[in-house]
Amino acid sequence: MSDISIKITDRNGTLHKIQAPTDMAMNIMEIVRSYELAEEGTIGVCGGMAMCASCQCYVNSNHKLPEMSPDEDLMLAEAFHVKDNSRLGCQIHINEALDGLEIELAPES
Amino acid sequence: MIKTDILIIGAGPTGLFTVFEAGLLKLKCHLIDALPQPGGQCSEIYPKKPIYDIPAYPEILAGDLTTKLLEQIASFQPGFTLGERAETIEKLEDNTFIVTTNKGTKHHAPVVAIAGGLGSFEPRKPPIPNITNFEDTGVEYIIRDPEMYRNKKVVIAGGGDSALDWAIFLTDVATEVSLVHRRNEFRGALDSVDKVQELKDAGKINMITPAEVTGILGDKKVTGVSITKNGEEKITLEVDHFIPLFGLSPKLGPIANWGLDIEKNAIKVNNALDYQTNIPGIYAIGDVNTYPGKLKLILCGFHEATLMCQSAYKRIHPNKKYVMKYTTVGGVEGFDGSKKEAPKAVIKKIE
């Protein structure tokens, strides 16, 4: 098990190249919080249950991501600033196949 | 004026459990919460989700945890100001506090415990540039008085339970009800979805899906909305009211202006002692506070509430002696006259 590299553009447009562990069952939302790339209280509000859309992000690389669950799909249907490449960060689990992933955090809403 | 010993801001699990610990010390509590029901996030966001780290409950639904806490504190007769947000705080000369809500309800207490979680739940507003111009003149994020829609044309946007339930309810009140959602599927309870289908088939709800309200028309008040359907020309719908129902999100809100030390959207407290803030007499417990090593867990909130109550007791009764008593020994004496205690041992001689 090794770390993977991820590029995350925060809500101010700053690019962060960070290392994410693959062995701690973490997801993108948690990685963002662990590096404090978004203000505490503005991301992961529901804790990661796909029930609030505060961790919405845009996926800008061509990685094959897990299929969207109906919960995630319908939560995004009620979120704002949604684009075709929108996902909920809490539903993307870190694994080795995601090495080099590039994402951008959606605006706070 | 509502008077109490400990005024608790936030009726989530931490705030509710505070009532119990305070009750053991014979201190009365009153709770304020912006939501219309107690339970905080547990009842508002995830009542049907299981929690696995409440000691002695291998698994409990968040909604059931709220119910159990209310049962546990019932004999201490807590007061509630629900559906109102704590807006201002005033410290009086005798070091007591008056907290006033957005509706003007005043509360007076010697101790204030902020158990506000991530803040008070505010409606999520869709990013339509001129939407704030129409608040109170045709745009409502929360339905407070359904009668205001009588004989009016309304459009509701959203895909959850509240959008479905209000669409159903308003068919009997409004002349025209339209429901706009970005999907054909809805997240709400199955019977609500079925009911909306029935009303749509009967021509009573005008369903516009998959689509989005992208503009608001009108001069001084709402006269219509523009709706964008996937890949089609914008359409205009004449309406008197636009009701966006996209759920609630927590915001720290007015508490941020109370002169408390705030760090990372949370209130700094003294965790070495009693979870008091920089203002003596105001405590912050549960998810709303921060200190080195803070974990936002319900079980940590329970612990913080317990220590806070001991400190509150000393503040309210500075000269009274007291040592903590186990409930197994002292039982639980409610303010309603009830008493729970361990059954007396039966002594019987062996012949």
C-alpha cells in the first residue's frame, strides 16, 4: 500500500499537489479536510453520507471513477453550480487507480 | 421573559444531554433551536442513519437517539423555544445574560451553554443573481403560512421530501402548482412520489422535469420565472410565488458576532477545565467548540456537557459544597416529583 498523488484546486483557485494514503479507507472529502484545503464547517457537513453536497467537486482528469449511486446522483440533482463532471468528494474512495487524479472544489453553497 | 438556570443554544444530542447532567445538580434548563424539532442534525439530516459509536448501543438510528435522549431528560422538564434563532446576547451588571431570538423571545439565565453544532440551519438559496431582491415579495425558502398562496400561482423547485410534500399540499390552496426538478427521479418518500404522480396525471401539478429555474422575472414583486430545460430554449412561466426548497445548511450565524474567540468556524474553549469561552459564564460544548485535539463526536459532546454542568453549578452556587454523586447511588429525582432509584436489597435470613 502506498500513497497516491492528487491535484486539488481549492475554492480560491490555488492548486495543491498532495499525497493521499490508500490504506485508511479515506475519500476525497476527507483528504481535503485533512489538508485543510477548505474552511472547516463548509465541507463534509453531513459527515460523508451523500446528504448535503458540501463536498461537490469537478473531476478534471480522465480517471475511471466508481459509478454514481442513486443517493449521490439525486443529491447532485439538488446541488448548485453542478456541471457534467460534478461528483461528491465523499463518494470517491482513495485507491491506487486514482493516482494522478485532478479535481477542483465547487463553490460553497 | 423566560427564566432558567442554564440556557442551552442548540437542541441536538449534546444540548439535550446537558439537561440531564444539569438536572442531577438540580439546575433547570431551557433550549433554543432554529429548527422546529429537537435533535439537531440527527433529526434534520440523517434520522434514519445508524450510529455505531454511542457507548453501549452497538447500533442506534440517529432519530432513535433523539427520542431516547428526550425520554431520559423528560423528568427534568426542559423548556423549548423552537423554530427561533438565538440572535443577540446581553451581559447584565449582575453577570447574568439575556439572549433574544430573531422573533424577539427573551431568555434570562446566569449561564449560557452554546451547543450549536455547525450552526443554525438556514435554507440553501439557489444561485440566481437577483433572487435576494424578491425575498418577501414572492420568493420564499420556507413555507410559514400556506394561506398566503391561496388563489395564487406557485412554482416549487427541488427534489426532496419538502418539495414533494408542499407541492401536494398546495394543490388544495393555490390555483396552479408547478414543480421543477433537474431529474425525473425524486429523493422523497415513496408514497409522496406516488401521490405527486397521481396529481400530475389528474392535471393538478404541472411537472417540469428535467429542468431548472434559472431566472426570476418581475419589477417589485415576482411575476414569473424562466425555466431552462436540458438542451431546450428557455421558457417563461407566469407565477406569483417561487418557492425554492433545496434543504438547509448550517451556518454559525449571529453567534459569530457575540465577541467570542472563533477559530475555523468554531468557538475556542478552555478544554483543560470546563469548556468555558473567553466570556465567563458562556460555555461552548459539542461540535460548535474547538480546542487542541477536538473531535466532533456525539460522545465527546456528552462528556463536555457533563464537565460544563459542574462548572455552571459552581458559578450559580459559588458557596455551596457539592460532590458528584453516582446515579446508581443517588437515583434520579425529577422536577416533576418522580424518583428513579436502585431497588433496595432484600434481606432474608437462611434458617
